[in-house]
Amino acid sequence: MNLKHERIASILAREIRSGRVGHGDQLPGEVELAKRFAVSRNTVRSALAVLNEDGLITTRTGKGSFVLFDGRPLDDRLGWTHALAAQGVETHVRVLRLALVQDPVLTERVGLESPDLIVIERLRVIIGGEPISIERSRIPAIGELRDLPSRGLLNDSIIATLGHAGLHLDHGRQRLRGRPLDEEEAALLQRPPGTWFLHTRRTSWTADDRFAEQVDSLLDPQHFELSHTYTGTTQ
């Protein structure tokens, strides 16, 4: 059976994740929470400590606890810029690298004849706020895409650039895990080295099964939540 503080933390976490308590909102004080759950203030403090450790809230001495987590389900097939904007989060992107590279392992795996790829590395920053992700995309260096390093992305969008070249994302696979930032990543994201971020790898193909993109993203878990919807049963 869960301890009292774990049960309280679970209830408050559901309220935060559902959006009932929004990003930046202040939680009720310890006395009010103690009355609500009919527990001691020490139990409330333990529950808040769990939420703080999970990155859902931040506690400011003398001011109270505030919701830090703003993760909402995002359709990343739209591209993070549009998916975040649809949730009211405005970001801008800085291109860190746009270059022609060779990756024989990946190109062989996805069935490309040439080992050449275009790599696009970008840093995403909340307008007026902090960096929240690094995205490293690899797309085939074919046709007009081969000239990207000299002319840049169409409308600063990888999806728009791929679509203009006739590569429309249709299906793919994605994996998710957590890992600590290395020193270079931490410096770019303005976090201490070793900070844990979500790491996703999504590989996408067109409707006729042509490789279109592989993107590795490091996502701040305080700002991103990936949601998976399924029907039927799983084994």
C-alpha cells in the first residue's frame, strides 16, 4: 500500500499533468493541503518533495510551491514549433550546424545508395526564456536537398524543406529513453552536466517507403510530454 505522502503526491501530479493546475500556478499552502487531505504538514512536505524531485514543481523559500511542469501531449509529427505553438508556447530556433556528412551505417540501414546525408542541428529556446531542446536531424542528400548547406532551410522548417523536395512524412517509428547531458550539450542547454533529459529518436518514411528523416532530440522533461494512444490490447 502506498504511503500517505505518495498518495497525495500522485493526486497532485495527476492534477498538474491534466492541466487542472497550470504552469506557473502556485499550489495551495501546506496548511490548506493538510486540511484537504486530513494529514500533517510533515506529510504534505514529503508529498511536495516527491513532486519537486519529479520536476513537476519548484519550491521557493518563503513564497511557496509553483508548478514547473508544462508538458502537454504534443503531436511532434507537426514539428515541434507548430506543436508547441498550438499549446501556447512560443519558441525560436537557432541552427547550430547545417552540413553535408557521410554516415554509411545509417544510409545502409535505411536503404540509401549513397552514404551522403545532410545533418541539421538546432537549439530550441522559449522566447524570453531558456533553451528546452537540441534536435539533430539527418535527411538524404538527394536532389535539391544536397544544396541545403549553402542556401538554408525553407521557411526555417525541416518539414517544409522536405515537402518541397517531394519527401512527405507518412509513417515511422520512435523510441524514447532518458539520459544525462554531456558537457557540450549541457553548455548549450544552460544546465549542469549530467542533467537528465528525454532522448527520442524518430525515423520517418514517405508513403512509398522512401527514407525521409532520422531525428534525435534531447527534450527538457519539464516542458515536453510524449503521449501514446492505442486501441485494443498489447502483449
